[in-house]
Amino acid sequence: MATQIDSTTIITRLATRIADLEIQHAIDQETIHQLTEQNNTGEDD
């Protein structure tokens, strides 16, 4: 039995995945920023 997924479902899934990746990217960038700040100030955490 072939499963057909309509284009709206595909687009919705892609949009959700892109949003998740954008959120993760923002978190990663903030983490890098915090680590860089710690490194520059010589703080230990």
C-alpha cells in the first residue's frame, strides 16, 4: 500500500524543521558568545 503525503504536509514539516534548526542555531551562537566572553575575561565556570 503506497502512502501519499500531500504537498501541504511536506511544506509544513519542512517549515517546522527549518524553525527548529534556526532556534538551535541561535542557541549555539549564544553559547559560543558566552564561551568567548569567558575566555576573554579568564573566568572559570
